[in-house]
Amino acid sequence: MAAGGDGAAGRTGNGAAGRTGSGPPSADDSLTFVGNATTVIRYGGFTLLTDPNFLRRGQYAHLGYGLRSRRLKNPAMEVHELPRLDGVVLSHLHDDHWDRVAERGLDRDLPVLTTPAAADTLRGRGFGRADGIATWESRELVRGDRKVTLTAVPGRHGPGPVARLLPPVMGTLLEFGPLGGPPDLRLLISGDTLMDDRLAEIAHRWPDIDLGVVHLGGTRLLGLVTVTMDGRQGADWMETVGCRAVVPVHCDDYTVMKSPLSEFQAEAARRGMASRLRVVDRGRSLPLRPVMAER
């Protein structure tokens, strides 16, 4: 069982076929922002993809119940341009996090770590290594003498009864480190969530998270119901989980997103947290070694 988790920890093996090599952290370790909530995380010999969304500008993401949203910006790379991957971390099964382009282009042998509901659906679509992780449960990916432990943390994709109409969501804590040793990087992905009382438990279990990736945008369905954090809630999330540094994503890619990045930046500054923000432009990378040096 991973540190902090109170569910069963599973081991998913040595990553995607064709991946070679492992090792300690290097100067190339980075988080690359592709667009929306899609990032490529390289660290300690592992390469992980988050929330793959490769629709082009002008195409529509389908959000269920006949709702859809038009993409406003192109991703920074195409799915065929991705590096070889060890796995995919998926917050939930919405079209702006797992789209038809990603589904056609990704290797069906890749481990996909996601919610139990999303994993059931993806296995039915041919992704046989999709693995559902219940809240506070953990899984491991192992390569050589290194591992990454992935723990599902709480998420709530809508207020009150609206949450029951939307797909279950999860955040994910990634802990990279040597086999048999403590992690040398902890990275928290919020997933598409609103603020929730359960999120305070994250900081209680892991008081020393190096980097957070926070999904923002203030997404509004039908122009009425907010289902992702706006600038104020994003700042609440920063205060609650206590990450040393935070990368904002999921701000401006779709027409349903109504809270721009500037609102989050202003609220973080008002609360004295501006120095913790790490804004990564589309197609650019945040080196993870300087983040580690802040410990």
C-alpha cells in the first residue's frame, strides 16, 4: 500500500511495449502543457499522459445529455507526435478529457488509470489495461529500479444532485521514487472538481506535495451550473491542499469555460500566493528539477 493510501495497491507492470530505460531524475524531467487538461509528465524514466484531448479548434466535445462545446484553441501537438508512454492518467470520461481522436490514436495496450466507471467503459472499447481506482486506493507502475505510485483522491464534478448526472471524477497523486525508498517527487492533479470538504484530507495525508496541477475554467453547463473550479475556488484549492507550486490548466480551451486564467491569478495574488504559480504556455515545458529544489 502506498504511503497515505488506505486501499489496496496494485502493480500494473513495466509500462507500454517498446519503452526502454529507467533511471533517477534527470535534467530533462518536465511537465509539458499540450492544452486543456492534457499534459505530458516526464520524470525518473517514466512518461505519463494526462487527460488526452486532441480535438482541433472548431471541433465539438460532447458532454452528454445533448450538450456540446466548441474547442477554441488547437492542442500543441497531435496524438501521433506523443513520446512513448508508460501510462495515461484520466480524471473522468468526458470528451474534453478523452476524445475520439485520442481513442483512435492511443495504444490500446497502455495502462489507463482512471475511475472505476471510466475503466469499465474503456475496457469495453478495447483498452484492456484500463484500471479503475477507488478513492484513496493506489496502483504502481514499475520500470527497472524506479516506480510511480498513483493514488486516487476525491473529486466532485457538480454541485448537489447535479453531480449524480455527471461522470464520476477523481484527482490523482503521483509519487515518483526508487523501489524500496521514499518518493523524490509528489505531484497532485486536481481533476475536474469543485471544492469539497474531503479535499482537506489530502494535505493531512501528504503535507509535502511538490507540485499541483489545478483544473480551472469555471465551466458552466447551459450557462447556469458551474462544474469546475473558477478563480476563487482554485485559490481555495491551493490553500487547502498546500502544494509548494501550482500549474493552472483547463482555463480557456472551450466555449463553456467562463472563468479566465486572469481571475485565478488575481485571486491567488490577493491571498499572497502569486509566488507559487507556475503558468506554462501551450507547447512549453516546466522543468521539474527547479520545483524539486524548492523543498
